[in-house]
Amino acid sequence: MPKDLVVILTALNLEYQAVRRKLTGPQVHRHERGTLFEVGTVQGTSCRVALGLTNKGNHSAAVIAERAIQEFSPVAVLFVGVAGALWDTARLGDVVMATHVYAYHGGTSEDDGLKARPRVWEAAHGISQLGSHLARVNDWADDTPDGRAPQVRFGAIAAGEVVQNSKISAEARWIRQHYNDALAIEMEAAGVAQAGHLNGAPVAVIRGISDRADGTKSSAEDRNWQPRAAANAAAFAARLAVELVGEQEQIAMSQDRADTADRLEKHVTNTAHNSTVGIMAGSVKESSVHLNADPKVTGPADLVAELDGLRERLQRHHAEGALDDDTYPEALAELDCARRAARENTAGSSRKATMALKRLRGLIAELPELVARLAPLVVAAGGLS
């Protein structure tokens, strides 16, 4: 599956809706075991997001996270929602991005008390670096009612199996004693982090601070801050998802250019239209001549015309049975997406067209003639201005 999708998971419907409001055209995607995701696009971008609801707890979160990873092969998994602050470092409404996650309920009970035996998962270096960059740029947040922009803070997040809503209980004191570097506490991050670790998927945990884990979770203040904290976390997560997919697209385009340069270095191809062709070179290896080849694509209009021609070929292959009924409509959808992007000719159209054509290439991988026809169009789409 192409690396153009990020999975975002939440535990609460409030958090789910906050992320969903950031998406355009969400469509239901059903896992074979009944889990429902919605796949949409971050508004104003080509970044696709698969959004899922895990419900509360590390165990449920781990299962759903693994299903999402296996189903979508995402660039990354982002777990997004609200959390309680353990210290006054983070203000209500601020966003905490985990540098590492503690599963704090690991321990051993001895005569002199409960001894901590935590498991720890560190955030992937690349995601941490990108999150820090976005925090410095500081243009990700939506407008807030009071005009106070939320800040992004980086530190440990503690994840357990009970709702922490006290500063004075024995467990609350124990947590603050043994995990005194944790900025926030919640109930799902450890499960998602372990699922990502076992499946080789980078994970980022992003939490908006909605309370202080101090006995005020049922207060009017908490009811006021919870939706705001969820919205702030969703805003940062959506921006992070866009940047993650953008990095993958740049890597893929760089690789395509490198592959093209490598082929050109080793292979000389002459293209002519009803002409006599001669080759002059000190040394030529594996040279080939193609007569009456398709014209070079020099702009959006040429690309649109070539895509129209490719559509006719798709139709013919489908009519002949070479392209099955399931793949054919998906291939047409990607082709239409690339065509619209080429016609738009905006700042982001090159990226949109390129990614759509790459997805199309994956769909028709077993049809060499179509793949060969598509290859130069992918390169041409990447060169649109």
C-alpha cells in the first residue's frame, strides 16, 4: 500500500469528533472483524487519514491499533485525545506530545511496599523531531475563544488502567513519586505504543490537557476544557499527519528521480516520429529506438491529454478481462484524481497528481503495458509547476 496515509486513533467519541472535523469526505472502511474506520483527507491537503475509535484502556487500544496497522500499513499511528496533568508545568488546553510512554502499572508487591517495574516506549526519533519543528513554527493551532494560543510541551506520559482523579490518594502519591518526570496521565498510550513497537510502525501520542487529575474531572471547568483540549490535540495531530505524509512523498519523488537518473546513465533511448535516427556516442550500451512514440509531456494540458489516452487503455483492458471488476473502478478513481489535480495546476497539484498516479501504478502492477505507459506520466506529474 502506498505510504500516503496516517492512522489516527482516539479513545472517546468527543476526541473522535474533534479529529473528524479536520477531515474532508470521510468514508467508512470496515475491517474484516467488524471494526469500523473512516478514511478521509485532511482539509486542504492530499494527506489521507484513517480514523478509528479504540474505547478506554490500554488493552482495547492495543488491539485496535494493531488492526489499523495491519489494515492500512500507515506512515505512522497517532493516538490523540485528552489527558490529566500531573504537574503545573502544562496549562489547561496545552498539548503534550510524548517523548516516551510509561506503562506504570508494572510492579512488584513487597513487604515494604509496591516497587515500580515500568515498561517504557520511546517515541520514534523522526516523529519527535518533526513535532518539535512544528512547535517552533507555531502555526498549527486554531483560534481559541479567549485568544490564548495553546503551547506544545514534550515529555513523558504515564498510562495505566484506572482513572486518576486525585492528588492525595496513595496511588496518586506513588505515581508522582516514581514517575515524577511524567507531564500527563491517561489510559491508552502504552497499548498503542506496544502495538506500534511490535509491528514496526512509528507512534506518536498527542494529548490535550483537560484537567489536573486532582478530583475535578466532574466539575464544570473540566466539561468546559475537555472539548477545547481535544480540539487542540486534533489540530496539532492533523498538521503532524500532513507533514509526515509530505516527507514520505518527498522521499518517494527523490527516489524516483534517482532511479530515472540511474536508468538514463545505463540506457540510451532515442524517440522519433517517422524519422531516421542515428546515435553518436563514444560508448553506447543497451540502446533502443522507439518509432512513433508518444510525445513528451511539457505541461498540464499535455498531461491531461495523456491521462485521457490512458483511460481508453484502461477501458480496453477491462473489456478484455485483463482488469477485474474490483480494480477497474479504483483505477479510474485514481486516474480522475490525477487528472483533476493536473487541470487545477495549483501549488499542491503536482503532489496530488503524483501520488494518485503512484496509487494507480500499484493497482495495475500486473499489466506491464499499462505500467510502461504510466511510468513517464508519473515523472511528468512530479515536474508540474
